[in-house]
Amino acid sequence: MKFQHRHFLPLLLALFLAACAKMGSPDGGPYDETPPKLIKSTPVENALNNKIKKVVLEFDEYIKIENASEKVVVSPPQLEQPEIKTSGHNVVVELMDTLKSNTTYTIDFSDAIVDNNEGNPMGNFAFTFSTGEQIDTMEVSGTVLNAEDLEPIKGILVGLYSDLEDSAFNKKPMERVARTNGSGKFVIKGVAPGNYHIFALQDADQNYSFNQKSEKIAFLDDLVIPSCQPDLRMDTLWTDSIHYDSIQQVPFTHFYPDNLVLTAFKEVMTDRYRVKEERPVPERFSIVFSSKSDTLPKLRGLNFNEENAFLIEENLTKDTLQYWITDTLIAHQDTLHIEMTYFGTDSVGTLSLMTDTLSLTPKKSLAKIQKEKQNKLEEWEKEQKRKQRRGQPYDSIPPVEKLALRLSPSGNIEPDASIKFEFEEPLALLDTAGIHLLHKKDTIWEEIPYYFDRVPNKLYKFELIGEWRPEQEYKLKVDSASFQGIYGTKNDSLEVSLRVPALDTYSSLFLNITGADGPVVVQLLNQDKPIKEAEVIDGHADFYFLKPGTYYVRAFIDLNGDGEWTTGEYASKRQAEEMFYYPGALELKEKWDITQEWNLRAKPLNEQKPEAIIKQKPDQEKTIKNRNAEREKKLNRN
């Protein structure tokens, strides 16, 4: 074969140029993985006898502050918010309040400071100075949880008072403060030795004291006494951002207490005022108050006669009233003018009679409702004409409007369930003789007894309770016109088939409860939603007829015996009723009967609620990105 030089030389040249291009292509060099470092400050860090209100911090590289309003906390708290700015390598914090004498000031940046290019976090950083002769260095830490469901509370203030009078929380701003992170954790820094009361506060008016019942609060009954002692922790030493050198014991100062748990609650609103009123449809309007009253407001019609004009429905807390207008002539008026006399809180905090004038216009007007009905009728007529032209059966008399009735459940029914009846309006007439509950025995349907009654506080909801036996079939029949609404409509007949599943398709859960110091109510949860509850009797709470699945459990100490969780009140130093969570999921399967021991106080409250059902997730931890490790892998592959 003859070698073709003219083809080989261009190919060799191309390969040489490609290799040279590859060898000379820079990758930009290593990434900066060094966090910012403070190199100078005015005043100097831990300065004594400081009188400077403008703090300037200089770092060794360009920096930025992330979420300053959320993360940066100045202690003692500033009634006039400080100005926080960044410029190049500098952070400038200008305090607007007058500096207090002989006081340690802490500007806690948390992890807000990062470098400008790579976002490398400086870590938890706090700058401290004193206007006196010494720096206070004690710390107090812990967790704030929501009292009702043990959810961590993010962003709530936690503060200390050396004034041990109960009124200090209402009259004075907190002395030392911190703010909780996404896990509900806080650290109050710069604390002097002494005795303190500790509080948490969702500070709506930003005055660092509790003076609005709408503010969520927490307090501890016991005094907080800061202390410290030497301790050791295990630290990993790194040779670089990729390789670690060793794990060593590192001495540090351990500050106590470091495990405080505060449970926060909102007090029951006692100030009473009218919140809103609305009339969604012509036949109904509602009035909402800020708190309940044992006395209903008195209504006087200004353009109608109010006598026997309403059916009144109260909610469980008696702060929302719904009025059903029984007279259609009144309901069909475009605007109802009403004079309302009610008990409300006056300017000095006393309940007194007040009078307001209401003008109520429906959101959905009568004309629009009538137009919709007319359109529906016209559509029905067109359909009947189409059937007539096609020679199909058709109707010549329009259908009569029926009273809508919704039943639940249908199909399978649990052995301990009831059948719910829900109407679109309150009933004027009810004939239980038209309700038939039948049980299939062999091949014959036999009518059996039942209990039928209205659901408390609901004018249009009822329930039927029967004796349901496993693997048995039932049938519910409702005759037409058994129910008549207040606007004259009557129900149509209906029939529902029901079957009770076999017992071996269910599971049972038996809880043996210890650690309680009062009556206990246990709630079975689907995720964090209660689906069943039981009182603890002789240390036991039992749940039957449970479908297979994953469940969670919580319990509260029902001190007042009303069967409901009750919030607290600061004026009477009453904590909210204690809530506990079983610290894990319970997996239930068919045919299983599970007995579970549960000591309510075996774990601290902040370790009880299972992570799977905690809605408030921890803040994402800021770390160095280790992009050099990826760069090294990439270079090695190449």
C-alpha cells in the first residue's frame, strides 16, 4: 500500500491543535470557601465604657446580610428600630435609642452574614460591647412551642425580666431578648447573673411588652437563674474543605439553663365588639363578634317588622350568630335596615349596651337568583321540546323545587358511626314516621328502631344512630315530604344501602396512660387532625373499629373537665392545659389489637411531636458549598 502524505498531515495538525487547546483551557481556579472574617470594628469588640451608637464592622471581603429584619436582634431591645446597612466590606448598625448606662449590648446577627460572591456563611455571630465596666456573658436557651399542638414557633420574641413583679410583663419592655428560629429554638445572650422571669411574645405593636390579647404569649412559673461551668464537646478538625484531620475534645463554657420549654397560647378575647356582618343570600345574614356573650343582641327592623322574623343559630363559642329570615317578603327586600343593641366593651374596658345601625344587602341578589331559575326553566323546556320532536317521552309540567338533603356515609358504615342528615335550610316540619331503617335478616328486610335528633348548635343538621352489627346489611329509606324547610320546599324520597364490614377488617388500640396529674382526654390523629377521642378511665384509653393505616396520638390534661383543650390567661397566672404527643407513629393492621404503654412525661415536650407531622420545618442550615470538591472530581475525570 502506498502511504498518502497529503491526507495524514492535515489530520495530525488538527489533533495537535485540539490537544493544545485542551491543555491550555483554564477552569477559573479554586472557589472561595473561606467565610468572612471580622478584622476591625468601631467600637472594638467587647469594648467597655462605650458611648458610640454607630457600630461599624469591617470584614476581610465583600459581605451581605440576608434577612436582617428577621435574624438580627439587638439586646436590650430597641423601641426605635436600628438602621442596619452594608457597604462593601462593612456592616453599619446605628442604634437610635439612648444607650443605657452600665449595660451589655449584644447585636446578634445569627447566620445572616455571608460573603458576597459565594454566600459562605460566617456562622452564628454576635457583636458585644458594654456602657459600663464589665461585659455580661451568661446565656439562656430553650424552645418555644405552640401550646395547643406542640408546633415549634418561628420568629417569636423571648425575653427576660429582672423585675420579678408580675406587672412588669404588661408595663415594661423586655430587658434581654432573642428570637426563635425555624425549630423554635432561642439563645438569649449577654445576660448578667441574677434571677429572672422569662416570657415569649408575638409582639404585634413592637413595644416588647404584653398589652394586647391578640398577642400570643408564654411564660414560666419558675425563676430562671443563669449559671455556667466548663465542659467538653467533640469537634471535627479539617485539613481543608474536603479532608478531615481528626476528632478532638474541645473545652468550652456550658451555659445553663439550656433546655427551657415555653408553651405559647392566645388568651380568650374578652373585649367584645362587632367584627363584621354579611348577607350572602337574601334569606340569611350573619353577625360576628370578637368574643361571646350570654345575651343575644336585640334587633329592631327599621324598614320591616322584626317580630318572629328570624331563626337564630349560634356557633359553639357563641361569637358568630346566623339569622335565617323566615318571612320571604322580608327576605326579598334588597336592603334590610336594622338597629342592633348589644353588649360591647367601652373605652374603659367595661361591658355596656351599645347601639349600631346595620344595612344588609345580599351578595347574591334576588334578581340574579330569579334569573338563574328562569334560565334553568328555559333550558328544561328546550330539552322537553327536543324529546317531543324525537318522539321520546317528555314532561309538560315543570319539576317542583325540592328540599336538598345530603346523607353521609353511604355504602360502608363503621360500627360506631352515625348517619348525618344535612339540609340547605332549617326545618319547619319533621315527620320521623317517614324515616325507615331496615335490617336484612336472612332474605327478609325487617324495620328496626333508631335514635334521631338534631346536631347541637345546628338548625339544619341531624343524625341517626342505629345498632350496626358487623357483616350485616342495612337500608335507609326516607319517604317524600318527610321534611319541610322553612321556605316551603319538601324532600324527595330516597333510599341508601349500607353494609358494616367484618370485624377482622379492623384494628383496635389500647393505651395505658401514666404520668398524668388530672383528667386526660386522648385524641387519635390522622396526620395532625383529630378523628376520634376517648377519656382516660383507670389509666386506659381504648379505640375500636380502626381502619388499617398510620395513626398518631396526642393527649391533654383536662383540668376544667369540659372535654376540650382550654387556653391560658396571664392575669390569673393560668397556663394553657398541657398537651402531649406520643413520640412516634402507630401502624395498625387488620385483625391487630395493639396495647401501647405511654408515659406522658417520659420525653421533654420539644422532643415529643413526631417529625412527620410537624408543619413548621427547621431553617435550612447554611454551610460552605464545598464546590472545590466537585471541581477536583471534574478535573480528575478530565
